[in-house]
Amino acid sequence: MKLRFSLALLMLVIMAALIPVAAMAEEKKDAAPAVTAPAAATPAADAAKPAAAVPTAAPTATPAAPATPPDVKPVLNTGDTAWMLVSSALVLLMIPGLALFYGGMVRQKNVLSTFMHSFVAMGIVGVQWAVLGYSLAFGGDVGHMGLIGDFSKVMLNGLVIMKDAATGTVDWALFQNYTKEPGAIPELVFAMYQCMFAIITVALISGAMAERVKFSAYCVFVLLWTTLVYDPLAHWVWMTDGWLFKKGALDFAGGTVVHLSSGISALAFLIFLGKRHGFPQERMAPHNLPLTLLGVGLLWFGWFGFNAGSAIVGVNTSDAAGGLAGLAFATTTIAPAAAGLSWMIAEWIHSGKPSALGFGSGVVAGLVVITPAAGFVQPGAALLMGLAAGLVCYGGIMLKAKFKYDDSLDAFGVHGVGGTFGAIITGVFATVGATGLLAGNAKQLMIQLIAVLAAGAYAFIVTLIISFVLDKTIGLRVDKEDEIMGLDQTQHSESGYNM
Amino acid sequence: MKLIEAIIKPFKLDEVKDALNDIGIEGITVSEVKGFGRQKGHTELYRGAEYVVDFIPKIKLEVAVSDDLVNKVVETIQGSAKTGRIGDGKIFVISLEEAVRIRTGETGNEAI
């Protein structure tokens, strides 16, 4: 009763705060440009075009000028390139961050195995991405269906252009996101930036498998899942030929591709994996929450690269390091701050104490929810989304107690629930470079729902098939005895702490 | 000779040690132990998963004394370890057959 009242109160506060935002959105409605999916481009095609006039669009230009300026040739922008190099490294740092985050939450006997789930993904996906993954996600579209890329960029083929093999003179393929403006970065940098996303996405799923999955099965899963689920989804949503991109689905930095897909897949994997031995009666408390909180800090830090770096795929600007990146940076600060507080307060009211793990989880929930919206919403909307994120994901982790499944570290509860929620409400709050429901565009919300359903269903079904096959061949779980001994000792012949 | 064994709250250890020093006790043995009595355990909550912690950390303190000091030591421990709240602990007095100082071979009261 007390809980229901408190939640009702919080909802009321949120609703009250919504009003000014709605008003703000109304004012902006007329000025907001319609979302057009700009064709961003294969560099080769652009290079072939003559350098057209630079669109410095003076307002006094001829009134009869065409609505769309001509495409322009890409020009390397060193400022953008510098920021994208840094962003890529920041996203990589999220992976040890995730390892700490998850590693602190398991029991002492499984700390190394949990760390390895994140670290080995750096190895497997790092190789997979260079060999095949980048091409499947961002290579030329197969059959113009917007479903998957071809093999044209296998081994990152064509990103370094040999001009003269005898002298070793090379040129760099450029990635130009917005063809109406010249700003571009080396495609190699773009490819590596995307590589980090592929790594962390599959590592997120490991949170559901912790403390019982067989390491060999996990390694094969990482390879198969990245190839069969992540690469196509990235193509659908981020590649300009992708069918969801063409539909106008908004996903600034990966709410659908990264969080929703990994969270839903975690749930699918659990169907064949099952609960940990002794769950939920046995004590399975986190063994080292300071590690977890350090992980939260590193995740947040790295997330600035994840979100603010994603201005590179912004729909109508070529600046990777400009105002849009600044907006994404701001929303990535505000939303998790608000979400940490709202989770903490919800827990305080609901169960009596504001826990450190609760605050940290809230921060991650806020980061997840703001990810698809980071560059599409105003700071005020980010604040509301953050507050809602903490409450929704707090509800998300309560689901497992209700339905008795063992999502050990809440990969579904936080990333699945938060990713879905974030992707949908991006269609409500979007006002920057796109319009959502509050700006009077109900159609956007429909598109978001379609994207969520399509990506969620695809990820769920394919993961189900992968885990079924692995279960029947390698076997997903370790033996009961090994599970009780701990995965560190039985899978890796090590122990985390020899003190 | 008696062996006095006291189970006390961990944060009271320094006070008890100082009080025993003041009455001339020259050696004590301390160990970290866990257990439960009337105080019972407590619950911990991690993301909605509730665990009851049955055993609470306590300090076990052992002092060997000659018979004439027993009452004084028991009173001192009882006075300095007391908070008045549940969970303050217990003191046990056990008969001690023999004591030997390893370095010199002294026995009995000489050895403690």
C-alpha cells in the first residue's frame, strides 16, 4: 500500500514536470524540420561526384532554390577524427568497467570467470569484427532489402586505399555521415568505433549467465550471437541502407541495437540455461560491491564516448565533435544522475534503506534509457527520462522475484527493460533533429514500436536457436559439482583472491 | 586458575582491553568469531533479493587468571563491554588445570 502510494506520488511529480516540456515542444513544433533519412554514403560514390558548392546557405539565397542542397564531397575533419579516436577508446574502457560491475556482484568463487566473460569478448569480437563483422553490419546492402551487409569489406578491405603499391603511398577511405556537408573521418576510425559497440553488446548478455555457464559454450555463443544477431541489427538500424533506418527509426547510440537486443537475448538464453543451483534459497550476495561501484564509474565515463561519440551517425549534421555531441554529453550526465536518485529513493521507500548497489544500478539504468535518445532530446526531457528510468528498471529487477527466473546480474531487468523503455519514449520526447509524440508526431512513436518489436523478436528467436543448438552440442552449463566449486577453479584453474 | 572467555561486541574490544590493562592483566587472546544468541541475525537486500544473515560477527576474548583475580576481571569485562542493548555478549568462567610458559617452563600461577 505504502509502495503504491509512493509510486503514485512519483508519477504525479513526473506528470507535473511534463507540462513545461510539452509546452516547450509545442513551441518548437513549427520550426522542427521533418525527419528525412539522409543517405549517408559509401565513400566511393561520393568521391566520384564533383565537388559541389559548399552549402553555406545564406538566408538571402534565391527563393526558388531546391529544398535539398546537393551532395558534397567528403573532406577529412581532423577535429572530428580526434574526438572519434578518443570516443572509441572510451567505449573500449566500458568493457573492463562492465567486468568490474558484474564481477563484484557474483560470489567470490566466480569473480574471474565473470571478468573473463567481458574480457574474452574483446578477443573474440575484436577479431570477428575485423574479419567479417564490420562488413556484415556496414558493408553494401545485400539485395537492397536492408537486412544485412555483403562481404565487400571483409578484413576491412578498401578502408586503406593503395594509390601506389611500389612506393607504399596510400589514401584513406572516408566515412561521411551526412552527404550535404563535407565533414568526414577516416572509415577505419568509424569501423573501430563500431567494433567497441559490438564487443560490449555481447558482453552485456553474460550478466544473465554468470556463475554457471560453460566457458567453451560461452565463447562459441559470443561468436555466433555477434555474427547472427548483432551484425544484422546494426545494419538494420544504423546503416543508411538498413530497413529500420529508412523507416526513420530513432536510435542515437544503441538503445535498440545494443541494450534491447542484449537484454532480450539474455532472457532467451535463460530458457535453456536454467537457474543457478540453489537459487533462490541459497545466499548469493555480491562478494565485492566496491568493485561494482568502480565499474559503474568506468561505465559512465566510457558512456560519454558511447553517446557523445554517436553524433557521428547523427541524421542531419556532419559534426562528430560539435553541438550535437555536446547535447548527447549533457543528456548522458543528466539522465543517469536523475536515475541513480530515483532508484535510490524508490528503494528507500520500498524496502527501507538506500543501498549503494541500488544507486549504482540506477545510474546504469539511466545510461541505458538515455542511449537511444541522447542526441534527440532536450536536457529537461533527459531529466524526466532519467527519473523514469530508475523507477522502471527498479520494477524490472523485481520481475525476476515474481516470475522466478534467474537473471543473475539483471541483464534483462536493466538492459532489456531499460532499452525497450528508452527506445519507445525516444519517440515521445524527441525534439532535436526529429520529432516525437510531444512535438505532435505520433507516427514516430509507431515507428519506434515497430523497431522495438522487430529487433526484439529477431534477437529473441535467433538467440533461442543458438542456445538450443549449443545446449544440444556443447552443453550450456557446467556440472553441478563444478558449479558448486566455482567456475574460477573449474573453468580456469585459478582463484581470484589468494590472500 | 580459571580461563575467562568473553564474547563481546567488536567495537567494545578496545575499551575492554584498556580496562583489563588498568587492573594489571598482562595478556589476552582475541579472535573474530560469528554466532547468534537472542540478538538473532539481520537481513541484507541486494536488488530485491533478501538474505538473512544468521551469524553476527563478535569478538571472543580469552584471559587466564589466578583464582583471586576472577571476580575482578569478570566485573571489569562486564562493566566495560556493556552497552545495555541486546547482543552485548556473554562471559564464561572455566576451570583451568594447568598453564605452562613455553620460554621458561614455569607452571601454574607463575606462568600466567
